[in-house]
Amino acid sequence: MIHSRRIMAVVSVAGASAVLAGITIASSVSTVRVAPVGLIGSVAAIRPVTIQTRAAEGSPWVGSGSCAASNCHGSIAPVPGWPILGNEHTTWIGDDPHARAFQVLLEPRSERIARNLAGGGQVIPAHRDPRCLACHSVPRPESFRAGTEWMDADGVGCEACHGPARDWLGPHTTEAWRLGQIARPPSFWATDDLETRVRTCAGCHIGRHDPSSGLIQDVNHDLIAAGHPRLDFEFAADHDRMPPHWTPRGIEQSEDFPARAWLIGQRVGLEEVLSLTVARASSPSAPWPEFSEYGCAGCHHDLTDRTPPIGSAGAYQWATWHAAGVEAAAAVLGNQGPVAHTLEPLTTHMNRPVPPRAQAAQTAQAAAQGLAALLQVPPRLDSSTIRHAIAELERPANPRSPNDHDRQAQRYLGLVPLYQTLERQGADPAELETLRTRLETMRERLMQTQPALP
Ligand code: HEC
Ligand code: HEC
Ligand code: HEC
Ligand code: HEC
């Protein structure tokens, strides 16, 4: 079952009664949640806080416990009149899967992965394995782990997305910070910028090799064959599914936010995929070609998969998941031809049985450069653009082009934010209703044709 949770959850977070309930409720919630933003200007003073940290000597990370005081981010309920909700830690620890990311490493599923990875040799317990902790705790290079192991138990804590807090923990509680009189240090990550936000998620949800710190975050085919779920990240859907501990502000308040998040998520996501390919190709110790980058059905032929075969039978297809998403985004932006053309030199190399590493790295780099300009999102996506985009994604696939489950799922995951955008733009309920019915049918079909994997 590769995408089931993603597809199911995108449309049914709010329960099973109305299949697309999640969509409606998510947007009406954001309308309500927009209100408190106005309070920011009216807050007279920020309450003084005492911060206790137990950071190891020299560690720029302080741990999520340092954010949890009830007068900081650990209030039980949103605090009226505050510039922020105040209960971020409570939401995270209670509802957010990230808070359980370390616990998962102690479960039988992870024990099995660890046993399989050891292949009969010495088993490294998952909760001590740097390969797992690189994404299931606050990512820190090995040199910093010593002395901060206690922090692992936080799972994907606050600093995994907001940056190491030592240098801004004190300043960020002050009035001067709130008024913008203190420059944000680079270690305070700008999650309010959508592109930065996508990159933050991508490190763990796509994977990353960071040459400057030596940190390797990689779910390769060895991990997948050992039992790790395939990473099929789609920013808009995953962002929607994260229980928000913030009030929408800035770009999140714009009517076209869902569509914009989807398009930017596709562009930046593919850039991250390409960087990972470059890193894997350039690392002599990394398996090559890296099977996890390919369509799984190309090698794992599966009788329960009723979708048409991918390309010519038995051929490798590189990046079926991410390329299908970008193809959908390119169709919407009217750039499908040039985008396919830009990716072609790379896919030609990658679809060979043994792609030459150097050429793969080189063409991946070139593709990333070319795509950045082709996938720019216009400053405004009005309803007619959105309607046109929906028609593009609903257009039956060219019978000669591959039309596998990955492609259909990505089109569906593109249509959902387009629907959400039309709804925010105040489209006619009857129009929304018919679109919703079509999306439900699409979702049902996707659920029924889930390819089962070994
Ligand atoms: C590149 C980052 C990364 C690495 C490395 C990684 N994981 Fe994960 N893991 C994830 C993400 C992201 C998910 C959530 C997958 C999803 O649903 O999209 C996940 C999910 C899981 C799950 C399923 C959890 C659930 O709630 O269903 C298990 C079990 C797991 N990982 C164990 C491990 C183990 C054991 C290792 C080390 C051998 C490991 N992971 C290494 C990122 C990673
Ligand atoms: C998986 C990623 C992730 C984790 C983990 C996370 N956050 Fe966030 N946080 C976000 C995103 C995304 C936003 C929305 C973007 C923004 O407003 O900057 C956000 C927004 C916020 C905001 C609102 C900022 C504002 O100015 O409105 C606060 C405060 C915050 N987070 C605190 C925390 C705390 C405290 C924790 C740990 C308990 C935490 N976050 C954990 C991703 C994360
Ligand atoms: C430090 C690594 C890391 C970062 C950064 C991160 N995640 Fe995750 N995420 C994980 C892991 C690991 C899991 C699996 C947790 C589990 O199931 O216990 C996960 C799970 C999830 C899930 C639930 C997946 C499922 O199938 O149930 C969603 C949704 C999600 N992340 C969204 C996001 C978004 C959106 C961002 C960026 C704003 C983000 N994550 C940033 C590591 C990370
Ligand atoms: C290029 C061919 C190829 C591709 C592409 C490929 N695999 Fe595999 N897979 C294999 C081979 C060969 C094995 C057996 C050797 C091994 O365990 O690595 C295997 C083993 C597995 C296993 C373990 C099966 C078992 O019975 O132990 C799983 C699970 C798996 N693959 C999942 C996937 C997923 C999910 C994808 C797509 C992201 C994928 N594979 C892509 C060739 C491939």
C-alpha cells in the first residue's frame, strides 16, 4: 500500500460522513483562524519568560522541553490576545505525528527493519541507529549527537523545523524581536517563506545529504526492502495533514494559497529530488543506481495492480512519483513540453540499466537549473486560471504516455488544492459540488487500484 494514507487522509481528515469533508472543514477552519492575526498589533507586551535549557556544551540545539513552559508554547489552550497561539507544544505533543517519530523506532516495525538491515549480522537497534535518527529526531550531525542523546526522545521536535534555538531562544521572547527590531539570525529558519518551508520538510520527507555537516538523511532501497515505507511526499497534501499549531498569516491567508502551495511544493520538491540524485551519484559508497528513485512496479511486477503497465514492460522508469507531480504542475503552468524537454537528458541516462554516475549528476544539475525558471508560479492565480488548471488535470491522459498509479495519484493530489482554492475564491456551490463528486470517484478508483508491494 503505497499512497493509501496520503490519498485517504487528504479527503477524509474530518471523518467519513462526507468524503471530501476534510477539504471544506479545513478551509472553513482557516477562515476562522485568520481572525486572531489582527491581534498581533494590539498586544501590549509579551509576558516575561524564564528559559531553562539543558543543552550540552557547544550544542546549538536546546531541545523541545525549552519551548514547553506554559507561558511560552505550552499553554493548554490558545492564549487570547497573544501574537501566537501559545499552545504549540501542546498541539505538537498531543496531535502531531512528529512528536512520536522517536517512539516509532522502539516499535516492532522498526525492530524488524533493523533486523532485516543487519542481514544476520550485528543488529543496531533503530533508536540508536544514526541512519534512523537523522530523520526520526531533530537532525544533528554525529559530532553533535554525543552529549545530546537525551534530545532524541523528543522525536521531530521544534528545532527540526524552526532551526537550532540556542542563539535566538532568549531574543525571540522580547518585544524588540516581535517588532522586528532584532534581525532574525540564519539559525531561525524562515518557515513563513513557503519555499523555505518546503525545503524544511524535504530534508526528511525526500532525503538529503548535507556535505557541510556530513549529515545523511536517506531512505534508500535497502531501508525500503527492510520494511521502511516508501517516501511519497507531496507538500500540499502533507502540509494540510499536519495539525497546524499556528495561525495562518501572510501568504497562507491569500485565497490562492492551496494552489500556490501545491505548485511551489512541486517545483522545490523536484529540486530536492535532483540534489539527492546528484549526491547519491557522487558518493562512491552509496548504492547505484538507487532503486528507490524508480517506479516500483518496473521491477516488482504485481498481479493486484490493475493499472496499465508503465512504459514498455520491464523498463526502468526514473522518479515516477516526483516526475508525475511536476508534469501535472507543468501542465497547469502551460509548460509541459519545455519541462519534459529539460528533464529528458537526465531521464535518458537514468532509465538505462546502469546509468553512468558522472553524467547522471551532471544532467541532474542542469535540469534543476532549467526547471527553476520554467516552474515559476505567477503572482496571482485567479478563478479562471484555477478552472483552466482543473480542466488540464482532468483531461484524459494521452493513451501512449505512461498512466500508472503514481501519475493518477499526483493528478488527484493536484486537483484537491485547486478545489480548495476555488472554494476560498467563493465559487458557486453547485460547481464545487459537481467537482467534489468527480474527485470522490477519482479517489475511490485510486484506493481500489493501490499497487500492493512485496
Ligand atoms: C530520510 C528520512 C528518514 C530516514 C533516514 C528514516 N526514516 Fe523512517 N520515516 C520517515 C518519514 C518521513 C516517515 C513517514 C512516512 C510517510 O508516511 O510519509 C517515516 C516512517 C517510518 C515508519 C512508519 C511509521 C508510521 O507511523 O507508520 C517506521 C516504522 C520508520 N519510519 C522507521 C525507520 C527506521 C527503523 C529507520 C532507520 C533504519 C528510518 N525510519 C529511517 C523518514 C525517515
Ligand atoms: C514539522 C515541522 C514543525 C515542527 C516540528 C514544529 N513546527 Fe512550528 N511551525 C511549522 C510551520 C510550517 C509553521 C507555519 C509557518 C510560520 O508561521 O512560520 C509553524 C509555526 C509556528 C509558530 C508561529 C509562528 C508565527 O509567527 O506565527 C510557532 C510559535 C511555532 N511554530 C512554534 C513551534 C514549537 C514551540 C514547536 C515544538 C513544540 C514547533 N513549532 C514544532 C512547522 C513546525
Ligand atoms: C526531522 C525530520 C522531519 C521534518 C523536518 C519533517 N518531517 Fe514530517 N515526518 C517525519 C517522520 C519521521 C514522520 C513519521 C512519524 C511517525 O509516523 O511516527 C513524519 C510524518 C509526517 C506526517 C504524517 C505522515 C503519515 O503518513 O501519517 C505528515 C503529514 C508530515 N510528516 C508532514 C510534514 C511537513 C508538512 C513538514 C514540513 C513543514 C514535515 N513533515 C517536516 C520527519 C520529518
Ligand atoms: C531496479 C529494480 C527495483 C526497483 C526499481 C525497486 N526494487 Fe524493490 N527490490 C528489488 C530487488 C532486486 C529486491 C531483492 C533484493 C533486495 O532486497 O534488495 C527488492 C526487494 C524489495 C523489497 C523486499 C522484498 C522482500 O520480500 O523481502 C521491498 C519491500 C521492495 N523491494 C520495495 C520496493 C519499492 C517500494 C520500490 C519503489 C520505491 C522498489 N522496491 C523499487 C528491485 C527493485
